[in-house]
Amino acid sequence: MSSQQAELLTLLSDHPFVKDMPEEKIKEIASIASLVRFTAGQKIFNEGEIHRRLYLIVYGLVALYFNIPPRGEFRFETIGSGEVLGWSSIIEPFKKTAGAVVVENTMAISIDSEKLLRMMESDRELGYEIYKRIIRVVADRLRAARMRLMDIYGEPRAGAG
């Protein structure tokens, strides 16, 4: 095993997204992953595009945004170390539900989502476990977007629900 592969495996094993997964499953995921670095200001992907990578953030900050016509870009969350970016790459139709732009230099574990999906289909237990974890990410993002909208548009009226 090369030093780069060992570093990738160590960083992946330490990432909260794979916490408590069996070591052999983590090694399988590492076999379809690589380390990537992004610089501040760099767009990782745009809302609506098909981008077949799932990222596990090791360090740095990435802002998530979507466009609200005619207002333009609306940043609803900033994610960092220990978080997941690009969950829509493993859920059909694989279009990004938000854009992502780097706020400060970032390193991430980049996972080939097409290979990950094949792995999940051939190992249903792994697939179930990954989807459970992805659902938590999606729920957290929805909560964050809701809270940000509440900050912008004020408190709900009494009796509104």
C-alpha cells in the first residue's frame, strides 16, 4: 500500500460518515476514492448539473447555495470538517439540488458515485447503511435551509403552522 493510499484509508476511517462501519467496507470504499483539494472561491459544482462524485470533507469550508429568480444566489449553509457534500450524486436523477463553492481551502475524500452505487447494489447491507446515513444528511440540509429562510423572512405568525 502506498503512503497516499494509507493516508486516504486513515482519513476515511476517521470520517464521521463511515463511523462504526466494518473495516472491510471502509477499505472497499477507499478503493473507489481519492483525496482532492479545492481552493477558496472555486466552484465544485452548480445547482442542476449532474456531478457523479460524493465528497467527505476532511477540512475547510464549503458554502451551499441555490438560485432564487430574480433574487439570485441564496447561500443557505456552510459545511466543513466531518460533513458530506454531494449526496444527490447517489440518488436519481443525480442532479445537484444546490451549488457548492469553496469558502476556505478544503480537502475532501472524493468517492466515485457510480462505482459506489454498484457496490451498494451488490451489497444490500452496505447500500442500506449508506442510504440511512445519506437520509440524515438530507434531513440536516432541509433543517438548515428552513432555519436560514426563517432568519431572512422572520418568525412565523401565531397560529400559523
